[in-house]
Amino acid sequence: MTEENSLKLFINKANEKWIIDRLRDEWIRNHNPFTRFYKSANMLWIIAPWKWDNKKLEKNSSRKVVCSVYHIDEEKFNKSEIEKFNFRDQFVDAYHVISENTHDQVRKYTDKKIYSIPFWINPEIWYPIQNKDQLRKKYNIPIDSYLIGSFQRDTEGSDLKSPKLSKGPDRFIEIVKTLKEKNEKLHILLSGKRRQYVISKLLENDINFTYFEMVTNSKLNELYNCLDLYIVTSRVEGGPQAVFESALTKTPIISTNVGVAPEILSPNSLFDMNNFESAKPDVEYAFDRLNEFTIPNGFKSFNKMFSEVFGT
């Protein structure tokens, strides 16, 4: 293939200093077929569709377009959102989703090719640390506590009070209230922005917690390694990335059947609100599943997807 016909990939930004921007940076550091100039690109990866201006898309353009979709919250996917999706769909050549759950959602709205590929994860950032007691001392967490983690936002940005129900913070509170009745040493470890709802409910129910709002990846890796259990209580999810990060740090995790959870976690680690007490973490099962998604293995399916869409 001549240089002028080779793949030149432009990836849009989320500009949120969060997971999508980190993934974009990791891709750029590890791949040559990338351009920082939209006009010189012959392939566009809309990795952050909520930040993309659909007016920039061109009908009958030779530029190929791949659009990532992480989840569809059916309760919020109203007429206006469907119209936006349909408008963009006429320009999209293929969709990328990170779970089979989202694949099934997106299939309802398009007949375009859908690639279901979980994102890669960097083992240089996420890894197990053996000395849990030392880490707890470092972060002033009671050494003998039963420590449960939750590192994802739980509050709507519109008023910073209402629960973001797709993330299931009401479910999280229900579970930890039940666990507190059985373990007086229960302690909750929180991180991330917009945790106002869960914090207010923990205070209301006199449940001990420690909160670090925004932390570096290095610090977050250490916080995972402090935990006895991570709980995902979401109703709808794209990832969640916590499934990958918990698996690679060998953090015990249980989750609702959302996003990529059933593809990474043992079936015994999945729960609904009727059986959460019987869910069992399986650290080794999750860790073994992550091998094909760690860098550089995790790039392979993406390279194949772009090559197929581009037509090489």
C-alpha cells in the first residue's frame, strides 16, 4: 500500500481527564497510523461521541468513520437522542462497543457492522500489591476494617444531589446497610467526582467511610489494593472500567450483570438485588480472563477492526 493510501486515523477527545482520554493517549503512544489533524485523516474514530459535533461529518466523504458506543440508557434515550443517533448513523461505517450487552442495545437502532471489543488495560498501571496493612496505614484506613470500594460517580451533574440511577447508588446503599448489620467493622472507600448522593446516605446511616475525590492512577491502584471487596451495582453500564481494574489488581469484585462484567467475571460473581449475598468473588478467574486484554494483546482486535473498515 502506498503512503498516500495508508491509514491515517483521527481520534476525537473527551477532554475530561478521565478514562477515555487515558485510552486515547495510550493508543497514540503505541500506534503510527494516527494524525492530529482531522482534515488530513482518512479514518475517524469517534471515541467520545458525546463530545462530537455531528455537523463536521460529511456525506459521500471517502473518510471512513468508526463510532464507539458504551451504553444506551433506554430511560434517557428519548426522541431527541434517537434523532441524533439516526443523523450520525448515516455517516458511520461501523460501530465499536465494549460489551455484548451494549451490542444488543445498539443493534436495535442500526444495521451497520458492530464490533464488540473490550478496551485494553495497562498492566504497568494496574497490578497487585501484597502489603495491604501497609497501604491502609498510608491512607489512614483502619487495618482491621472490612473495606468495600466504590470509585465511580453516583450523582447527577444537573443538581449534584439526585442519584444517578443508572449507576445504582441506591442499590449500593441498600447492600452496605445490610452488610453493616452483620459486620460492625464495615468501612467504605470512595473515590471519583460526584459522590454526593452516596456520601449523604452513608452519613445518614452512620456508616464509616473515607473519600478521595480525584487521584492519580498510581494512587487509585493502591486504593484497589486496600480493598476486601469492590461492588458494582449499576443498572446500565458501558464498562465499567472497575471490572478490568479490579481483575488486574486481584481485587475481589462482585457485579450486577451489566456491561462487560459477564465477559470477565465468573458467573458466580454476578448478582441481582435478590441474591447479592450469595455472590462470590473469583479473583483468579477474572485475572486469567484479562490476559487477552492487557497491552499489547488488547490492541490486536482494534487493529483488525480498523483494517477491515478501512478496506486493507
